[in-house]
Amino acid sequence: MEKVWSIRLIRFATIFGFIGTFIGSQMSGSMDYSLRPIHAHILLVGWLSVFAWGIFYKVYKVRYKKLVSLHSYLAMTGAFGLTFGMWMYSINPFNMNQTLAMVLFIIGGSLLLLAFLLFMIISFLVEKED
């Protein structure tokens, strides 16, 4: 189970890594740094955290396999929800109701917070090495 989720998380992280660096290069080229907070969160949450979780699952076996799936779904949904919600709230390219954009932002952040909490618990539930 961990190996399957490991590569899924790493692949998901690479998408965020590409998007984050693309936004960074666009900001640098245009000298418009208004997306700086979104760029930072995409790289820190979407690339770094999700990638680290993928590596963790490649290295360790977790006693309760269903927690790996639950954590991975929370991690991917939360990372996407937080960064997409942040983008929608900050830029609002679709003229969405500001309250709805804020709710997306909050839900994504809350899911990501739960993913971090669950990962903290999972880190204590690894099988002992022989």
C-alpha cells in the first residue's frame, strides 16, 4: 500500500513543482510579484510536503494501511484545495462570489491541517525494522 501511494504522491508533487516554478518564472519575467504567496504555498505545500510524504511511504511500512490511503487523499485534496482556494480568493479570475472563494480556501486549508495531524500520528505507527 505504501509503495502505491508513494509514487502517486511524488507524481502529484511534481505537478505542483512545475506549476510553482512556472509561476515563479512568470513573476520574474513580468516583474509582477503579486502571486508571491500563492507561488510559495504551491512550492511548500504542494511540492515539498507532498513529496516528503511520498518519500516517507517509500521508506517506511505503516501498521495501519488504511491510514496511508486516508492521509494521501487528505494531503492531495488539501494541497490542491488550499492553493486553488488561495488563488481564487486572491485573483478571482471567474468573478466568483468572494465568500465562496474564501470557503474554498478555508476548506482546503482545513483538510491540509488534518493531513498534517494524521501524518504526525502515522509517523508513530511505523513497523519496527528487523
